[in-house]
Amino acid sequence: MPGATPERVAARYFDTRSSRAHLVTIQVQQGHAELHDAQGDVLRRAPLASLRVSERIRRGPRLVTFDDGAYCEVTDHAAFDAMLAATGYREGMVSRAQNSWRMAILSLVGLVAFVVVSSFYLLPWTAALVAKTIPSTLEAQLGNATLQSLDELVRPSALPAADQQRIRDSFAALRRPEDAGHNYRILFRKGGRIGANALALPGGTIVVTDELVDLIGTGAGMTGVLAHEAGHVAERHGLQQVFQASVVGAMSTYLFGDVSVLLATVPAAVLSMRYSREHEREADAFAVQVMRDNRLPPAALADALQKLEDTHGGRRTKQAASDEDDDGKSGFFSTHPLTRERIEAIRGGGG
């Protein structure tokens, strides 16, 4: 590097032949670094381009390392910085950021912004992409595994066979959007702790609890609830929610075809997940359109949701330790966030 500076900077020199430190001074002369001992004699001389200078640390010494591994420790940062500046040396971006409060704060703000954007936009978008690329055969496997896990929590249905068939027939008669990747089937279980609920499993299985049928009946309201669940299945909302909560497993499946992680984690995740409000609105819109196409009143779905809300509100006022309250907390609201806005939107959109 051109130019010279007469300044000398104190340092401790380690020559690699012993652990003893030699007190020296460093001077830059005509593109070379010179080490001088206490008597002023030159101990060694090397081109600046052959030296490695460590990044500046606020309190630690800086190292100047020679080709053979020998090095100097410099603690006089101000003098050393001036010497480096005179040679035209410039710190890297990382080093400048580490020693600048302004850049550190800007980096922290940037990191927070990235996390927020990723959480609200990038991660949901990625989860939706992965969910839509899962083969139908794998989705069916995940659904069967989830059903096996669910059957450990519930009991066989006590609902009359005629009522079960009436609900199945009403759903089967619906004209719905084409959905070649899913084979829908309606199963019934006595919910117990999961209470009045309908669960859409990957692959197209919809599990309806006896408690839900007791609450809203077998008519148009139930058909609307099933259409709502079909909307979740068609849009693969359940898989999106699971993948969003399990990024590593989802990306492993997407990139490498490793399904073992999903088969191990999806059942529990599906049974404990809670749909996002956006997914609920999409499923509501799907159900309303299906009901309109089949000349059914969308208000029947709103009425069914209103019954669930009224029942849930009543149970919330009871003792938290009671079994009935536990059932209520584990019911429809545990997987379907229900809001007044949703009910009003269905009434407003369906008439």
C-alpha cells in the first residue's frame, strides 16, 4: 500500500518459537510493516498485503498475523486505527456494524421487520404452497393416521342410524365445486371431552360428534356446517395450519419426500390446531356458495353457529373445574374461532 507514516504503535509479539511475549513497536514504511524491539532494531519486516488484521473488538486486543503464524497483539486501538487509516486499510461491513450502535440498532430493526414479515406473509404463503403440493395419497394417509389418534379420545356414536344416514344423504346430494383430490365421507363419534364439534381431517373425512347433532339437528344447519368443513378440506386449510406450525417437517417433505415426520406429528397437530380467522372466512364463503347453489338458506348455517355461540357462552359462566365446562372449552370453539362478525357476514351474504 502506498505512503508511509512515522507513527509507531506498541504491541506484544509472539514468534511461535516460545510462549514469551516480546515488547515491540509496529511501524509502516513504504508498504511494509516493521517490528522494532526496545533498542529500535528491526526484528522482522513483511509486506502489508501479506498480513492478516483481525476485526476490531471494543475491549479485546487486535491481532496482526504473519504468514508463518507469528502475530502481534495491539491494545492501543486509537493509534492502531490511525496507522491503518494512513495505509488505506478499511474495515469490513461486519466489523463496522459490530462497533456502531447506529448500525446495530438498524440491524435489530431489520431483523424484527424480517421476522414480522415472515410470520404474517412469507410463512403462510410457504405453508399454503407446500399444502397444495402434497399428493392426495399422502393426504389420505395423514387423514387415516389422524382418525386413529382421534378414536383414542372419543367413543362410538350412539346416534340413531337413521339420523346418521339422513345427514350423509343430505351432504352427498349437494352440488359442490369439483374436488378430484378428495373422497368425502361423514363419520360419527360420541365426542365426550371434545364436545359439540365437527372435524375436517386431511383427505376428506369429516367427523361429526353426537353432541353437535343434538345441538343443531340434522337439517339445513347441519348441512351448512358440513359444507363449511368441506371448504376447509378443499382448500387444505388443516395442512396449511399444521405446516405453518411445523416448518421443518413441512419443508423436509416438500424438498426430500420424507413423510415420516408428517406421519408422526400431523395427527396430534390436527387435533389441537385452531383455524385462522382468514381460513374460517374462506370456509364460510365456500359453505354459503354451496348452499346458494343448492337452494338452501345460508341463514341456516348462521343459526347453527349462533346456537354454538350461545351454548359456549353459557358454559363459560360455569365452574372451570366442571366436566361440562371442560367439554365446552374443547368443543367447536377449540378448532373454529367463532365471532359475531362471521355470523353477521353469513346472514348478510346469504339472506
